[in-house]
Amino acid sequence: MTGKPRLIKNGVSASDGRHWSGTFEGKDVGTDATVLFYSTEEIGKGPTWHVHTYDEIFIVRTGRALFTIGGEKIEAEAGDILFGPANIPHKFSNLGPGRLETIDVHVSDRFEQTDLDDPELSGDA
């Protein structure tokens, strides 16, 4: 981070005062990290197979998720933190029961993502 401390008001992250959603890019606030807030109640739903050219840190705020990072499947729950290395495809989905909320820290000043065909859906797994 360059310069001085930054405060991002909760209007970016707290959509209804309870559940977090939204994003901010570091380039907009003078820092080298971009943060995405993900939330869903739908079991099986989550970001699809994709890759970034930078590392990503996943923080599970509430619920349970199945992460696929490269060839590894990892079940995570509230309070767990996972690290996704740069250039390794990944995805996650809500295992339930209930809401899944994650904070996804992208180690980049901007969000860049390449969506990929999911080998599990194409039968190539």
C-alpha cells in the first residue's frame, strides 16, 4: 500500500447490513489488493472454474464450501482460510446447509479472471 491508510465504508461490502457482497479494486483506493465479497444460499452454487495470474486468498466467513484448487478438493468451513496459487485453476461451491459467505483477496491492484471450461462438467476429469 502506498501513501496513507484507507477506509472503505461498509456500503461496498454490506449489501443489507448482514450479508456481504460486492467488490473493490485496489487501484481505486491505492493498494495492491482487490477484495471480492461472495454470498449465496443456493446449495451447489459458486464461482465456476477459472484462473488468475496472481495469488488469491479465500476466507470463509459463514457456511461450508467445497473448493477445487488445481487437482485438490478441500472442504472448508467458517473461519478457514485457503490459499490459491497464481495460474492454478480453481472454483468453489456452497455445501450447505445455509448461506455461504467468503471474502476473496486477490493479490493484485485489479480484478482479472479467465473463465475456463470445467473438466468435471465436460467429462475430462
